[in-house]
Amino acid sequence: MRAPAAAVSPFLALSASLLLLLATSVAANGYGGGDAPAGPSGGYGSHDDASSGPKGGDGGEEGGVYHMAAYEKSVDGLDAEFYRKSCPDMEGIVQRAVRKAVDADYTLAASLIRLFFHDFAVEGTDASILIDVPGQSEKYAEASRTLRGFDLIEEIKKEMESKCHATVSCADILTAAARDAATAAGVPYWPLKYGRRDGKDSVAGEADRRVPMGGQSVTDLVRFFESNGLTIMDLVVLSGAHTIGRASCGAVRPALCKLKGAAAPMERQYADFLRRKCGGAGEGEYVELDGVTPTEFDNQYYRNLMRGRGVLDTDMMLLPDSRTGGLVRAFASQPSLQFAQQFAQSMRKLGEAQVLTGNEGEVRRKCSAVNY
Ligand code: HEM
């Protein structure tokens, strides 16, 4: 696990160079369709220029500059100071627990990030994934089969209840835990706003219907992200989470079966390696999603895609598609920090999309059960 990188200010995501690339790419080819990879960029220096950060608006091209969608749009009911009086150590409680857990088992960092994404995928971050009703709730969906991190979130909630009874929602705990897991994995720190409320519904079938698990087309993925208030950029950046963590052989086999005539051919040697690893494997076998630097939160995921070494079919398809290919090439050729900073931005956005606030939902007493 890498040491955490330096903190960045929340709104400065993209370096001027990547913005420039996007502007050129959009102008020349429609979104991200350009063939030319980005040139070398300012790299680590990019976070001292607050003005180069994405601006509000719904995304689109204006006067040759690509404005990112709504990163700075504030969500009613979310506030950085939400627990300042009611539970001042809320972030400390989450951070210490996540650090301790990840120190003991670094694979948990990837699992917590994924848990957060799966929760978001069904009607926004409302902790519905944590509700434990055997056979019925999202946790029991086929899409959730290999999710991990539930116990840790419940432990954190227990401590939270002992210090700040009935105050901090499970959705806020999960959001902070995903941020702290990402930071532990090497993503620059990003500040969060709080005030999410917990949902009361959780249906396994909904998770299986909505959570992308492979087999989708890029159009399906774009539609899924856009229908949840995210952009194509967010899709490409957040898919970069697959630079850490692992996939079960069950998730890898469909890509191996479809290799003939695939739009995104897999490198032969790599396909052979995956076949050897997953060919006759039982349920418990896993492969690293990034076979080169599996524990580094770097841009190797995009470099792998460029070499036909993506593990999931949905990852491989991002390169040949004209809407996403330019961004894959850009992140592959830029220093890793460009990607990591943008990842922090998109994660923040993920945690603010479609959330419940105010009097909606509830603050659960236990994350695994709705209140009586
Ligand atoms: C775009 C559509 C996506 C698809 C189709 C997809 C699919 C998958 C699949 C099939 C796995 C392997 C699961 C297993 O077999 O155990 C996986 C793992 C993972 N996914 Fe995704 N994913 C997507 C997007 C995302 C996003 C947006 C994030 C985070 C923001 C994410 C984070 C992860 C992580 C960290 C892992 C590794 C988990 C671990 O090691 O425990 N994925 N994903």
C-alpha cells in the first residue's frame, strides 16, 4: 500500500493539460474520440491552480473550453459542518477504524470502495446495501456476492452510537469510510459534506437490475452513469478503481469466452494467463484487476487497457469506444496523479448524487437494520 499522497483542494481536479486535451478532443472528434494521446503534463504541480478546476454547469463545450458537469453544485442538506456540534469526532472515528482495518488487511481498501459504489448504484448513497434481510435485501443480490466490508461499517456504527447516539447516518459513515479507504490506497484526500440520510428500502432484485457487473455495452454504462447524474468522464475515471482489487474467476470467464471477434481484443499471452488461472477454477479463485501494480493506486489500469490487458469485458470496451477511448488514452499517458486527483473528484460526486437529506429516510441505529 502506498503512503497517502498529499491532500488536494476539493475543486481542483483536472490539470490544465488534461482539460486542454479534453477541449481538443471534444472539438475534434466528439467526446473523447481523439486518437492522439495527451502529451506530458504539469503532473504533480497541478493542484496549486484553483482556477483550473472544473466549473459548474451541466457539462459541455463553451468557447473551446470543456466545462465539467456540476462538480461544484451544492446539494441541499449536505454540509461540511453537519456534525461539528453533534458529533465532532465523527470523521476521526471512521478514519481510525478504516486505517486500522486496512493496515491489518490492505485488500479491504478496494472492497470498501466497491461497497460504496454498489450502494450508490441503487438510488444513491443511502446505505441500502448494508441492510441485512437474508434472501431479500441488496446485500443478498447476485451482484453483491463478493462484496466485503459490512462488518467494519457495523463496528464503526457501534462506536458512533456509543459516542453520538442516533446522530450519524450509515450513509455518511460509508461515504467517509470509502474516502478513507481510497486515501489509504494512495488517492489524494478530499473533504466531504455530510447530512445524508439512510434509506428504508433494500431489494435484492433492484441491485441485480442496476449494478453493472460486466456484460454491459458502453452505451449501457453511459446511460447508467448519466441517469445517476454522472458523466462519461466519471465513468472512465471511476472504472479506474480497478487499478486495485481483484475479480473472481466467475466475473472473468465471460470475457474469456467472448474473445473471438471481440471489439477490444485481449493480448494473447494475457488471455492464456487468465485461462490458466481461471480455466477450471472453482468459486474461490481470484485474479488481480491490475496484474502489474495491483496494490498501487496508479494509472496502470489505463496502460493495461492500451495493451489489451484488461480483466473485465466492460473495462476493455472503454478503449475502442469513441466516447471513452480518448479519456483512456489520456489517463494512460498522463502522470498517475492526474488520474488520482480526478478520481477523488468523481468519488465525491458519487457520494452526493441522488442522496436523501433533511427529513427523508432516517438515521439508522444499526446499519444492518431499519429502525422499528
Ligand atoms: C463501470 C462499471 C463497472 C463494472 C461493470 C464493474 C464490475 C466489477 C466486477 C465484475 C468486479 C469483480 C467482482 C468479483 O468478481 O468479486 C469489480 C471489482 C471492483 N470494482 Fe468494479 N465495476 C464497475 C465500476 C466500478 C466503480 C465505479 C468502482 C468504484 C468507484 C468500482 C470498484 C471496484 C473495486 C475496487 C473492485 C475490487 C473489489 C475487491 O477487490 O474487493 N467498480 N467490479
